[in-house]
Amino acid sequence: MSLGSTYLTIVKKRFQSVKELADITIQRLSGEELNWTFNEESNSTAVIIRHMNGNMVSRWTDFLISDGEKPYRNRDEEFSTATASKDELILIWERGWKVLFSALESLKEQDLLKNITIRGESLSIPKGKSDQFLKEMLDKHNDGKGIVSI
């Protein structure tokens, strides 16, 4: 087995392992616990689930041929404090992972050498500032034309 193939196998197994650990935690929590926050500055597990789904769907959909920050993504909505049922959250959770695993399964060894883009930079963005950050990054990297490469 080549180094690239071995790497892809390890990456797939590692993602699966991380998901399995999180699945166990989600199953152990009630709907109320999934929506609980320590204070108004902290994120509930529900928010983390929505945000991870948003990241996985945006980042891994057509990631070899399009920017990882899709125009349809509403990142700020992912941080909404709206409550959701446990069943709804599990559906959201599984949808994101399905996109990620589908993308990983489609990868070939030669894809490991390709450049991908995500807003030109990968940084943490403050709540409520996604649109502003995206505009600043696009302006910084390409005069706002919407195409960014790294």
C-alpha cells in the first residue's frame, strides 16, 4: 500500500473514531442537556452540532473544485440559541458527517496534492461577524471578485 493510500485510510478511521466518541456522548444526553449552556457566552452542545454540520457541509461539499465557504451557508444562524429536539439534532449531526465521509471516500491519492481554499484564510470568526469577515477576506485576497486561492 502506498503512503497516500495509507494516509487516507488512517484519516478515515480517525474521523470515524472521533464521530463514534461524540455519538456516545450525544446519546447519553437528554434534549434539555443538549440545549443547555453554562452562561450566555458559552455554546450548548446543540450549537456545536449545528456549527459542525455547517462546517462539514460547507467545507467538504465539492471541496476540490470550489471554495470551502459556500454562499448558501448561514454561519451566524448556526450559533442561534434556538432549542432543537434531540432527534432534530441527531439528523443535523448525521447530515454533516455523511457529507464528510462521502468526500473522504471519493478521494484518490493524487487528490492529496491539490490546493483547496476556505475564504483564503482559516481563522476563528466572532459570533455575528461571518458576513463581515468573508467580505474582508475576499477584499483582501482578490479585490472582492469572489475567487480566492491559497
